[in-house]
Amino acid sequence: MITICIIEDLIEIQNGLQTIIESDSRFELLKCFENAETAIAELPLLKPDIVLTDINLPGKSGIDCITEVKSKIPDTQFIMFTIYEDNDQVFEALKAGASGYILKNTSPEKIIGSLIELHDGGSPMSPKIARKVLNSFNAITKNNVSELISKREQEVLELLSKGFLYKEIAEKLNITLSTVKRHLNHVYEKLQVQNKTEAINKMYGK
């Protein structure tokens, strides 16, 4: 039995979700909340498997709720329920700890399927949001990579990525050929790669 709580301030939508969840014997609806404040106080006591929450709520938002209670009930999965498909709020919710989201115009069958998918370890979300998550991850990775190597090492690698030869790089930066090679060896070690192609790919995603 998968235990579920709902946070939704619009009673009509809340009742619709309740009907969908109670129609499936795999689910047990523990409680419905109309605001995040009450949910924040009671969710750590209820410890549901899944919390289905709207983002825009009166007072604190669904994102605030996740931020405040996720650490108290780490095994509980949060899934957003929103009218927006490509909205920064959804992305912020995912960063706060939500594991997926459902659009409010989703069919009952797909809502049930998304809840089952979430419980089974999946992250139901649209391709647009998935792409934003991936792009954010790539940006973080590139930032971390760029912090690993020195400014001079970055200069050497950047010129190498533009097709300059070792000798030409040495002339451009007014350093010796051996210094160019030494910088590149340091880059390979720091980025844990074997050659210039792997280093350029890891640094610039080329």
C-alpha cells in the first residue's frame, strides 16, 4: 500500500485528486491539506510515501514545504502538481528535493502511472524539464572543471581547442614548448583524462 498526502488549496481539484487516488487499491490517502503551513507541521508525523503538492499555495509555497520538511522525512517522495509545463518554479522545486511533477490537465490514468513510477524509483517529468535539469547539471560540471585548473592551463587548453600547435601556443603565450607540455600534463592529471581530445571534451563539451 502506497500512502499519499495531498497539498492543494483549490477544493475542486483536491476532491478530484482524492477521487483518483481512492479509486486505486494500491493507494491509501492519509490526509489532504489546503496550505503548506499545516502540511509542514503534520507531514513529519504522518510520514507518507508520497506527497502530491501544488506549487502556488496561499502563504508558503509547495517549494517552501519541501525545503522545510524533506530533511525530516527523507524517505518521502514529493511530486509537484502544476498548470505550468516549462516554468522556473518547477525547476526550483526539483532542486529543492521534488522527484517529479504532474500537470493539472493530466489524465487520471497518467496521474496514477506517475505515482507508481515515482514509488518505483522513477522521476516522472516532461522532456522540457528533464532537459533543464540536464543543462543545469552540465553547467555545474563545467564550472567545477574550470575551477580545477589554473588560468594559464585554461589558456593553453583553449588555444589547443582552437587548433593551434604546441609550438604556436608557446609563441602566443611567450612560454617555452616544454612549459606548454607541462601545463597540459597538469591538465590531464586534474581532469583525469588521457589526451588532449578528452581534455577539450571535458572542459568545453566539444
